[in-house]
Amino acid sequence: MRAYLYQSYGPPEVLQLAELPIPTPGGKDLLVKVHASTVTPGVSYVRQGIVPGSTFKTLLMRLVFGIRKPRRPILGYEFSGIVETVGATVTQFKKGDAVYGTATGLNAGSYADYLVVPETWRWGVIAKMPDTLSFEQAAALPIGAMTALHILLKAKIKSSDNILIYGGSGSVGSYAIQIAKYYGARVTAVCSHSNLSLVVSLGADTAVDYTKNILERWKILLIL
Ligand SMILES: NC(=O)c1ccc[n+]([C@@H]2O[C@H](COP(=O)([O-])OP(=O)(O)OC[C@H]3O[C@@H](n4cnc5c(N)ncnc54)[C@H](OP(=O)(O)O)[C@@H]3O)[C@@H](O)[C@H]2O)c1
């Protein structure tokens, strides 16, 4: 199978296309033929081995991902695809299922033709894809949407809330707007000028342009 390996931290050029054997699933695993994955700010930090602006977070990240060089050879944290084979004890999935999820905590990532994913594991998730999503849409959903949902539930979101989503056009923010509206909250989203119509189309009641002058930004405080 084809896979993008990275054997040192650095710019996108550290990713090298290589031929590897297709991995063999164990009894509790699924072998997924990957159809789509994502490039997010988080993946680019892991590829570079740097969290911009924070030595402390960079150090923590290196402890997890490898001090001098990446511990895990294949990058990629989100995926969608088709189940190719299932292990003997797998009960919730079968060959041919369209699935999506995260490769968090696995030894290999999703920038490859195939990925072995356990049916359940501590750090990641896999689920059947809704019929309404394309592979590209499904792959772009798990981490941003789960992060947004986690934060909003932690904030005990309710319909009487006024919520400010700073970075409303990004991976986390675009899901946060939709989830906050689902809960009936009033949403103010902050983004650049070119994304104002996007955040409104996602449901934001008010959109604020962070590139505008300080008076414009004071509107946020007045709205809240
Ligand atoms: N993605 C994840 O799953 C995840 C998980 C955990 C934590 N995080 C953290 O959550 C944060 C957002 O991640 P993301 O993946 O959503 O990033 P992203 O997709 O790059 O989105 C960044 C957002 O910030 C906005 N923005 C950029 N510069 C800004 C400024 N000066 N003032 C206000 N807004 C500004 C962008 O608006 P424009 O695009 O309109 O410029 C965009 O809405 C990051 O700190 C990330 O490390 C992300």
C-alpha cells in the first residue's frame, strides 16, 4: 500500500511517499481502506514538532510524539473509508461498511491506503458514516466536532446562553456554531472578513470581523 512517512520533524517536504505491506488486523480490529483524511493546524504542529508560541506545549508534544524524531511513522488523525475485513471478535462492523473516525492513540496514522483500527479503544473513535455525508465531509468531522461538543457540554450550554465563538470559521468553531444553535443559544462568531457570510450561513446570529479596528471589536462586549 502507499503511505506517507515522516521520519523527522519539519516542513511538508519531510513527508515521503513509500510502499508498505498492508497491515494485518487482529481479532478485535478492522482493516479500513482509507478514502479521505485531513490536514489541520494540529497535524501540521505534530509534523513540525512545534506548537507555535509555546515552549511548554512543544515540550509536552515532543514527550508524546517523540523527543528527537516522530515515534509514529505515518501521520494523519482523521479518516473515512470502507471496512475491508474485520477480526473474529468484531461485532458492530462488517465488510463494506462506510466508517469514519480518528486514529488518535494508534501506532500508525491515516495518510495511507489502509489503516488498522480496533473496534473500541481508549483514545479514539470509529463509527458508521451517515448516508448524507461524502467521504471528504465525514473525514473532516470527528476531531473538530468532538472538541466543540466537549467544550460546549463542559460549559453546560443552554438555550438562554449568549455564546461568543472566537475563531468561528475554523475546524472547531464551525461545528461549535452549529452545536450551540442546536442547543438554542444565541451565537456571536468572530472570524476574518472573508468568512463573515460563512459563519452566518452556519447559524451565527452576529458575525464580528477580527481584522477591523478596536471599536468594531468592542461590539463583542456590547453584544455579550
Ligand atoms: N482542530 C481540533 O480538533 C482542535 C482540538 C483541540 C484544540 N484545538 C485548538 O483550537 C484552536 C482552533 O483550532 P482550529 O482547528 O479550529 O483552527 P483553524 O481551523 O485554523 O481556525 C482558526 C480560527 O481562528 C480564526 N482566527 C485567526 N486569527 C485570528 C485572530 N487574530 N483573532 C480572532 N480569530 C482569529 C480564524 O478565522 P479566519 O479563518 O476567518 O481567519 C479561524 O476561525 C487552536 O488553538 C487549536 O490548537 C483544535
